[in-house]
Amino acid sequence: MPKSTVLLIEDDNLLRMGLKSMIGMKEDYVVDADVATGREGIQAFSQQHADIVLLDLRLPDMPGTEVLKRLREKDKTVKIIVLTACDSDEMLFETLEYGTNAYVLKGENPDELFLAIKYALNDDLFISPRLAKTIVKDYLFATRQRKGFPTLQCLTPRELEVVRYIFDGRKSREIADMLSISIKTVDKHRSNILQKIGIHNFNELRQGGLYLLDFMKQAE
């Protein structure tokens, strides 16, 4: 059975050599090329399409996400493994949007990298467990917050405008000026809002910020 070919794109020479040596000890893979820049990586892939690309996101000449995008445009089937120190879920989601097959954090057990490659070759998504755990925690927190915060569906369009300004930290005088209404009317809206959604003060409203932002986007 032929070995799967690997292209390494990593600017840290010591790490790149270590990865090359480690992969070379595996019977199923062979490193066809190893380069230190994004442009070299794109050129190497154009000359000889590897089966697997190990891609660092922080490269000296261009963002790794741009390299990922260009490689994916060249080949829809190549398996691209992001190998990075960046544990940001925003970066993870961006690379997923561009078509990465796996997201592996540097410094983890080497077995994790080969597990990611195995997942990718089987057309399964792999995310480093440490990062996946953080994402799940954030999701559960947002879900609990959403469930615990009262609905805003009962508010009128004008009351929703007032809520937006309160969420932005505006005072009653500012809201009155922006909506061309009296301060008394603003205070009445504030009182109605508290009563309708069943909270005691607007600090509770701000604590529901994640839910509120989602709701406001849907309401626009």
C-alpha cells in the first residue's frame, strides 16, 4: 500500500525538522517537502500535490489562513491539518470556514497529531481536545445564560430601541434626545420594560448581554 505524502509548512526550523523526523518514523507517511513560508508551501503543493498538508498559522510572509484558502482552492480533497499554538476559538472557526480538516495545538502529545491525520484521511473532523473542551464550556455557559434570561419578544419596537440604548450605556437624557421624546417618556418605557420582562434593574439586563446581542441581530 503506497504511503500518504506530507507537505510541512512551518517557519520554526527546529520544530519542522522534528516533525519531519517523527513522521519519517511512521510506516504510513512520507514527507515530500518541508518549507518555512506560505509562498514556498503553495509553490511546493502546486508542483506536487501532497495528500496531507501540515500548516502553521503564523508564517513570516503571509497568514496561514490565506495559505489554507489558496490550497483549498487548488484542491478540494487534500487533507489540511492546522498545527498551531493559537488556542482561539475565533481562529478555529475561521480555519473551519476555509476548509481545514483538523486543528491541532502545538505542545500536545505527538499521538494527537497522528490521530488528527487519521481522522482527516477518513474525512472526519478533528479538534484538539483541549480547545474542544473550552468551546463546549463557552457553549454551555451561553446556553445557561440564554435559558435564564427572560424573553424580549413582548417588547414594542420603541421599547426595543430603548433597550438597545440602555445596553450601550446611554442615560435617560441621551435616549430622550436621540429618540426626540421627553425624559418622562423614557422613564416610563424603562419602567414598562422592567415589568414586562420580569427583572428588577438594568444590571440584570446587561448580564444577559450574549442573549441580548443575538436577539437584537434577529430583530433587525
